Amino acid sequence: MRRNSGSRCLFGMIILAVTAALTAVAQTPAPTPLPEKDFFKHILEDQKTIWTAPFHIRRGDTKWVLPGSVGLMALFTTDRITGDEIAEFQDQVGTSRAVSYAGSVYGVGAAAGAFYLIGRKKDDPRARETGVLIAEATIDSIIVFETLKGVTQRARPMTGSERSEFFEGGNSFPSGHATQAWTAATIIASEYHDRRSVQIAAFATATAVSLARLGQHKHYLSDVVVGSALGYAIGKYVYHKRHDKLLDSSDDDGPVTKLWHPAITPEIDRRTRQYGIGLTWSF
């Protein structure tokens, strides 16, 4: 076993503890009337909650924190093996690089800006809030994963004999792209919880970005798993903390529709003696 393998279980416990605690804390919402109000103050509050999250773990959380830590330790142990296996495949590198852009700061920032500007232009409070919360949660996630990268200093897969090792001056752990992609996807899926197609698209994109980081030989499996878990937890926390619940009961056109299946209606034109059916799908 390599010289720093003893620290890996501790990393697993810390990351999963933070994720568990964030998920638990997120269940107590405190929405604000305007999503832009006190934006930077909210980020400071978020960081305080995130870094003190392990002190708020509930007894029930240990049921999956402990097994999860063991599983993460197993990933740490096998990362070099799986990473070397993936490195043998080169055909997918170009495609993986293109897909990864969706999880970059520019990709996530573009998504946040698009939601916000469309919300402002069309007076759509849900889209406007989505843009603001993506921005807030993304800044939170950047602070978290950059701090963890600086502390763990894990070498990336293509760095030679020290690959996969911690405290070697690298920045592999956790995956920033996966963290950002899952942060944005969780915000979008939570805001549009009545639109299954939106949820599927958001999480499918985040999954594709995570897998692309493996296919591009930039990260190990544990880097991606931890990044995805952190992104999901941070996204859930920010959504539950800042979401305006009034948006759940109405939108610009009235009550929010929850029609996830086709609506079939008869169509009759007596003048031309034509008969048929109309198919409407709300998504």
C-alpha cells in the first residue's frame, strides 16, 4: 500500500459527513422575497454552514455515512488500477473534452445567465430565481472544491509514477467540473420539479460531464463521485435555503401544471365533416 493510503479513509469520512450534514440542514428552508437580495451575504452564510456541516450530522445519517466511507475508501484503493485501464482508450478523448465544457465555469455561468436574463425579460420569477441560485451555488461549490484540491493535492491520472497519490502538488480531487455540473443540475431539477423532461435533461447532462472527465483522463472515479455528491448536496442546500415557496403554487400563466403524459381530446369539424383527435403533451 502506498505511503499516504492511510489518509484516504479520513478524506472519505469528511466528504461524506459534509454531504450528509448539508442534506440534513437543507430541510429547513428560509426563502427570501428577491433572489438577488443580499447575494454575497448569502454566500458567506452558505460557507459557514458548509464548513460546519459535520457538526450537524443527525444520528440517522450515520447509516449511510459509514458504509459510504468504506465504499469511498475502496475507490481510493482501486483508482490507479481503473485509471490505468481507462487510459488505454484514446478514441473518446476528443468527445469527452467537448462534453466537459458543459461543466466548466463558462458553461455553468452561461446557463445561470440565460435563466436570469430570460426571467427578467419575460417577467418569469422561476427562471429568474433559477439563474440566481445557480450562480450562488456555483460560487459555493468553487470555494469548496478549490479548497479541497489545495489541501489534498492529488496527482492526476497522466502525471507519471506519482499518479493518484495525495499531497503530490496535484489538483485532481475532487472533480471541479463534476461538482459544478451537479450543482447546476440539482438547482434546475429542483426548480422545475413539475417538468420531468427538464429534470432528466439536467441530470443526464451532469452525468455526461462526470463520465467525460474520466474519458478525458483528467480524473479518477473517486474524484468524480465525490465531486458529484458535493455538487448535489450544495445544490440541494442552496435551493432549500433560498427558494421562494410561492413559486410552487403559481407561475405566470396560473397554476403550475403537473401533466407528464399526453392529453388526448376529440376534434370535430361538422362543416367539413372531418373527425379526429388532438394530442397535447406538456413537458
